[in-house]
Amino acid sequence: MRKQKAPMSAESSTDLGALRLTITELVARNAVAMVQQAIDAVKEEGQYQAIKYLFEMVGLYPAGAQGESPVQKSLAWTSCSNWG
């Protein structure tokens, strides 16, 4: 049998704030290791979505460069051009 969830109270929302802070601190402490794992996954397994998300998150991609076509700006183009 499942327990019914209690309605959210002011105390619960305070707990959520503390939980968010705890999670934010945990992510911040492990960010470099997580990024390194994502990079390793791209190199080893071709997990390009993870690295694309990281690039977008930090504002690295998409970047507007003069003289490039939309295809040349894509992560897929960059990835494929590095294979040759």
C-alpha cells in the first residue's frame, strides 16, 4: 500500500529551499568531475548530446561567428570535421 502524500505546508516549502541549497552545493562541488565524465563519454561512446548541453549551458555553443554558414556553426559539423 502507498502512503498518501501530506499537503505542502509552509514548513515543507522551507525544507524545499534547504534541499535546493544542498543540491546546488553538491553539484558545485562535483561540477568539474561531472564535466570530465561527460567529455570522456563523448570520446569513448559518442555521447554528443551531453557535451552539447554542457556547451549550451556555459554559452559556448551556439556561438555566432562571422563568415560561417549555419551548417558550419553546428556541433555536428564541428564533430565530423574533427574526424578527418
